[in-house]
Amino acid sequence: MALVNNNALFSSKRLSVNLVTYHEGHRVLEHNDPMGSGRYFKFNVVLKKPQKGGVFYAERVIFRLFDRIYLFRPDKYLHRVSRIEKGKRTLLSIALWL
């Protein structure tokens, strides 16, 4: 699998902000992110879309705008990203655990 750059911009007990870049050839397999108790939310903003591939799928999203902005519950619902066939995918990911 291709390299992933994950730069933590901020991290605390309940909130994290990361700038994540997925390179050509990478994919995220279908999974969920179990967190035990509480509720886990992710707000992802795709800053750079790949020229081909790299499509986000989720069983359910709370909010989606322009296929670039997503609010979802990664602890409850399966999600994945298809293989990036050309280019790279960069996103700002804000995770909140309540």
C-alpha cells in the first residue's frame, strides 16, 4: 500500500485535527472505528481530490456537501475510500469524541 502522510495539527483527549494525504495507489478498506463508550464524530474536508479514484463511501453520513465535506459517525457505520488511481487525496480531518 502507498504511503500516507498524517500530520497532527492539534490533539487533546476529546478533539483531534489532522491533515492527511493519501498518495496514488492507496485505498482505505471498509471498516469502522470502535471507541468503546461515548459518541465519535468525524468532520472531513477534502482539500485536494485525486484525478481518478479516491472516492469516500459510508453506510450513513449526517451531512455531505459537494462530495468534499462530510460529517459522519465512524464508530457506528462502515466507511472506506476507493483506490486512488491517479493523483493524491488530501483532507482536513476533525475528530470529536463525546
